[in-house]
Amino acid sequence: MNGEKLQQMAAECAEGLPGTALEHPFGPEWDVHKVRGKVFMLITDVTGQPMVILKAAPEEAATLREQHAEITPGYHMNKRHWITLQGGDSLDRGLVDELVTDSYLLVVAKLPKARQPVDPAAFARGDQAPR
């Protein structure tokens, strides 16, 4: 999958998640996806290569980087807690959707319960609608 397709799929997934918003606080070259004001995904091509930057659990981030050449440490982010996706053969829609949703749920889980648009555990299991 090419980088533009990767960015499009990631954006479509993010737009379908409850309580999200697209902002441009760093200028038009950065699409910043937030849930209740907290960043869970960035999309840009400021380096000349299309990329998607996502939050990830440190253990999972390390495993993903080992398994996929297209997944590297987070560009301009904490390298332990963020990953960067670039276009490539080992990424498919299912994996992109899973990684975007996981990033979203990691951020939602850190929000005060009253601000959470979904119960993270229930949403991950697929058995809860938005609050």
C-alpha cells in the first residue's frame, strides 16, 4: 500500500471513532486527530514521505517495529510510546484500523471517566456504543 492510501485509511478509521476531532494546530501540513482534546494520531508528509504517527503501548511498539519495516519509532514523538507508519507491503487495512483504534483507546483510557466518549475495555471488545 502506498503512503497516501495509508493516510487515507487511517483518517477514515479515526473519523469513525466517537468523540474525535481533526485539528491543524501545527499548520496545514499536519492533520492532528484528537479525542476530547488529546492527540492520538498525526498525519503528515513534512519529510517528503507520507506518514501516520500513532500512540502504542511500549511492548507492542517494539514488537511492531521488529515485525514490520514500515513501522518505526514515532517521528518527533516519544520513541517508546509512539510509532510511525509509512507505506509498504506488510501493512493492510485491518492492521491500520487496529493500530488507529488501539492508539485512540490508549488515550481514552487516560481521560477522566466523565470525559471518556466510550468505556475503553468494552469498546475494545466491541460490546459498547458511544456514551
